[in-house]
Amino acid sequence: MKSNNVHNPMVSIIILNWNGQKHIHKCLEHVLNQTYEPLEIIIVDNGSTDGSIKKLKEMYPNLVYIENNKNLGYAVGMNQGISKSKGEFIIPLNQDVCLHKDFIEKCVSRIMQDEKIGAIGGRAYCWIGDELTNLLRKGEGELFFFRKRFQGFAGTKSDKEAFVFAPSGSYPFFRRKMLEDIRETSGYYYDESFETGWEDNDLFFRIQLRGWKCLFYPYATVWHVGSGSVEGKSTLLDKSFDYQRRIFRNRYFTMIKNLPIDTFFWLFPYILVTELLLIPYLLIRSPKSLFALFISWWQVLKSFRSLKEKRHMIKKNTIVPKGHLKKYFIAF
């Protein structure tokens, strides 16, 4: 049963499609079956070659479509969708995620209770084959914090809502006012220089530095395949050389842009140990990945002037007190 939509704020769902024939139809089916109205659905296609965008347009001609002639990456695609959207709330949605039918209704109801909540993250279960299971997704959703070695961590289960560092990047529920505040104070929503990988973490740091709150809300649930656009290759070392290079590079980009100097020096011993151990680990496990790491260092050096300018703008517009981020970092 649809919720009464007379006074409901519009919610925009932006689905980024790249060769998503295997998953996007089930994803879209669950968006269309939401108990909440009104919804705006925007499909951004990043140069798919599997016929998925043609089939979507035939089946759902009334949706909004943005078609790119090549894969421009996650950040560019989502920025296109956000810029075109009209909703008071926005969900950048991965093509391999199914929302529970009341996901949007529950998120809207909760976020309307606190104007300082800029983002809500829900609980994720496993989507395996054709089955939407009751198995929790390992390391996604839940209580999202950061390890001191500068790595995201969402492995702590909770059945109660709690304020956390960030939502899952695969199905975040955002307040438009928050996104516009981020764009006005840093120049963009997602940083397009990241292409794909860590662009969500970079955004989450800027959200925190602007004083917006993120709530983990376990009553809003989804099912997620995970790495659906890369054939389920979920570990970094299983993925392509180019993807690994971007992940290594973008992790450094995020540090340089967003970490206040006091927080950086507090984390420095943990980060240094991680960097020193990473080289022999990759040398043994995946020499290809070690080369990707070395390439990422060179790209960081080439981008340093731009990163410095972005950091200056972020620092100038930071409004949280000194040490604010430290509470979101947990054990090594």
C-alpha cells in the first residue's frame, strides 16, 4: 500500500547502470514497488554494451534517462544524476541493490525528525543468485567507522540506531540540503577526479567536516550482491589492475584532502606501519598489485597541487571542532 503522498517530499533515486543486464531489472522492480510516493527515478547509463539500457527504455519509457557514450566512472555518473534530480531527498543506488518495499518510507520518516541528519544508512542482506536472503552482508552497512590504518570498517552489528561515520556507499539516503551544502563549500558532490573507488568515502569525510550527522538505521533494509558491475570480484586483489590503482590512489587522495593536521599526526603511526607492511604483503600475494601501488604514488605526486587547492577549500569551510573525526576511528 502506497503512503499518502499529498504532502510527502519527493525522493529521487539515481541508478547508475553499466552493463547491468543481470541485476538492474530486479533492482528497478524493487524501486517501483516502494510503499512511498512521490518518487523520481533517474537511470544514468555509463556506456553499456550489453543491451541493458535499450531494454530498460523499452520497458520503462517514462523514466528519466541520461546516456553517456562511454564509462565516465561512478563519480561523474552520479553527479550527472544528482544535478538533474529534483527531490528533497536523494538515493544514489547501485544497480545490484534491491530496496525493501518500505526502505524509502522508513528513511523519510526518520530523517524528518532531525534536521541535522544529512545521511541515513540501512542494514544490508545478501542477494545471492535469484534469492534475496536473510543473511547479513559481511562488512557492509551496520556501524560504519574507520580503522586507524585508514580503512573503512562496518563489521559491528547493532539492532539499535546509532550515529556513525557514514552510510554504505551502495544505497545511501541523502538530504539534498546537505548535498548542496557540500557542493557549495567544496565545489562538487562526488570528486570526479576519483573516477570510481573511494569517491563515497571522500564525500563522507566532507559531510562530517561540515557538521552533518549520519544515522545507522537498522529498520531500513536492502539486499546487495556486491561488486555486481565487476562480476562479483569482491576483494581488491581479485579486481583489475586499473581498479586497484584507483583504489590505492584515491585512498591517498582522501587522506590529503580531508584529514585535519592534528588528526593526521594522531593516525600517522598506524598509517606508517600499514604502508611499510603493504609492500612485502603485495610482493608475496600479488606483484601486479604492488606495481599498481607504485603507479598510484606517481599519480598522487602529479595531482598534489590540485589536492592542495581542494584541501584548502575544505579546511576553510570546516565547521566542526578540532578532533571531531577522532571518535570515528577505531582499533588498528
